[in-house]
Amino acid sequence: MTEFKKNKKMMLGVDSFMLSVEIFSHSGAVYSGEADSVKIPGSEGEMGILPGHAAIIAALKPGLCEVKRGSEVFKWDVSEGFAEVEKNVVKIAVKSANKR
């Protein structure tokens, strides 16, 4: 690991540069795994989440949810719901999620 990454981890207080992401709908688990970043349709506008993000709970409006892992991007059209971010763990609960 480079000195820059070590210093950045210390400054952010994170153990990893990956997010643990769980997306659930009424029909069950939609996605569970690691990710580099997540975009969600917050009720006040689109939100981007990266490792080290501040803890939040946000209401979601219908829109596009994206999970990026390496060169892969997973996309779903989601209904309203909620998202929680804490210590590099992102939990998203929506009524429905349809893969694009």
C-alpha cells in the first residue's frame, strides 16, 4: 500500500476503501456485496456515496440506483424507500427494484 493510501485511511478513519452494500426490496435481497461507490436518488437530489462517507439516513424517491464495483456498474430503477450509511456499510430498503 502506498504511503498516500495509508495516510488517507488514517485521516478518514476507515479500514477499507470498499463499501459493503445491501439492497433489499419487498421481494427480497436485490444486491449484497462490495462496491467502490453507490449513487442513490435521495429525496433532495442524487447522492454519491464513497468509502469514508459521513453517517446518514436518507429518504429515497423513485429513480436510478447505481452500484460501481471495479469496471462493473449495476443499475436498478427503484421506488421510494430509505438508505442508511454508517462505517462504510450502505443499506438500501425500497418497495421495488427492477434491474436495468
